Amino acid sequence: MKIDLNYAKQVITSEAAGVAKMGAIVDDVFYSAAELIYDCKGSVIVTGMGKAGIVGQKISSTLASTGTPSHFLHPAEAVHGDLGRLRQGDVVLALSYGGETDEILRMVNIVKQLEIKIIAITGKKQSRLAKYSDIVLCMGELEEACPLGVAPSVSTTCMLAVGDALALVVMKAKEFGVEDYARFHPAGSLGAKLITVEQSMMLKADEKLPLAKVSDTVRQMLSANSGVKRHGAVMIVGADGKLVGIVTDADLRRHIAAAGEKAFDIAVKDMMTANCKRIRAGALAAEAMAIFHKHRIDDLPVVDDNDKPVGMIDVQDVFAIKIVG
């Protein structure tokens, strides 16, 4: 057996060259395809047979995870009952390099009867798939990297690139942000890093927050917060409701050790850490973790745009979603 590493490099070079050619496909027709997907009121139904079908599954997954409802429909299963999955308002994205795949054409015939729009990604502008589609993204003639020149390689790589370009340009047009992405990716390290402070904090605005007025004594602060859910700090607010400081368990223990029971009559303003660290609710939880690490604190007030407390995030809340700081 002899493994030809130079040929392996040639395959990669061939596929890269094929993808580079796909820049020419981004024109007014591409714009129309992206616009059709953007305006889709139903789902984008992606279909393809064989290797093109596998690529189609990935494109459908990318669409779904970036804000465009989508699912994959196998063309052979479609003509055996699964066409019932199609609804008015859907858009079909059909993948076939040759554009003459029997299963695709049988499905397309019925899709046309349902008056559902079809976008085709194909290499043959004169194919029947191209003829029957409403919008055709033609990749042009491509030479496969396979030694026999027949196994889908360059063509499927190019299909994937075009599909990704469609999905991501629509994502950008929808202004699909990191919070939206995190909502669709709650599991795994990637999703965890995109979770916001608001999504991860234990103490939230719709609950009783650990709050005290700057004019309170420590005794009044403790009495007012006796029923608050587990917390290791109390946020101190001024008369205008804005955050002015924080009193932590460590602050309280330190003053009790020094003053005994007299510590309970100390004014909160004399115990608190003024101008404490804080974070906005829309910030990433990873940003909160960075603050915890840098300043060696355990509790971080969460404030709104007016600097008023809306929650509290604890270092353990962030560890619970496995964010690596």
C-alpha cells in the first residue's frame, strides 16, 4: 500500500479552488434566493439525494440554528407520504449537481403543484431541475477531485459553501445576535459561552432581591432581607434606586468580629464597598466570570441601563453552566 500525500494535498487544493469560484454565484439571482428565504413564512425544506442529501442536512441544520426554521426532507421518502410535511409558505431548497436525479424530479413535480417556491443549487443550468425551479444558483462545471473523476467531492464542497452563504447572509439580515444563538445552543461549551448574565443569574428582577437603603442600619438590612433566597451579599441603593455599593457576608463577619453586637447598629454606608463592580443583564456570562477572576469576588450585582439592580449573579451560577474563565 502506498499513500500518496501529494495527491491528498491536491484534493484539498482542488476543493479550495472550487469554493473560490463560488464567489461568482453571488449576484442578483443569489440576492433573490436570500430574499426568498428571509421572507419565508413557513420553513425552508432542504432536499437532496445521496451525498448532496448529506450536505443538505448540514445546510438545513445551519439554517435552523441561525434563526431560519428548516428541516431536511428525503426526496425518496417525500414521494412515499412525507410530502405531507410541506405547507403553504414553505420554500424548498433542492440540491443536485447534475439536476437530473429521478427522486428529486418526482418530488419537484408535486411541489410545483402545491405552488411552493423552489430554489435549486445545481451545476447544470440546462437541467430539468433548473428548468422547474423558480430560482437557480448554478455552480457551473466542476471537476471532481476523485481519481476517477466521479465521486462527489469538489461539487459537494461547493454546494455546502453556497448553502452556508445563503444561511449566514440571511442570519446577518435578521440581525440574529449572540443571545439568539445561545437560545438555540444551550448545551455544550459553545452555547455556554454565549449564555447571558440574565439567563444564568439565580436572583432575578421578578423575585425579591437582596436590597437595602444606604440610610439603613445593618440590623435593618438583615431584617429586610431575612426571606430572600440564598445570597452572599446585599446590594445597597440610594434614594433614587440606583446601586451605590454592596455588603458581603465577609464584610459582615469582619465587623462583627471587631465590634460584636454593636456591628448591627453600624450604618450600612459605613460597611459597604462603595462603587462596587457591576454588570449589565445583557452581557455574556463569560464577562461576569472574567470579573470574578480578575477582582476575586463571589457576588456581582446585575443592573439595568439606569444602574438600578435587576438581579445578582454568583460565581457558582456561572460555574454551574461550565463556562471556562
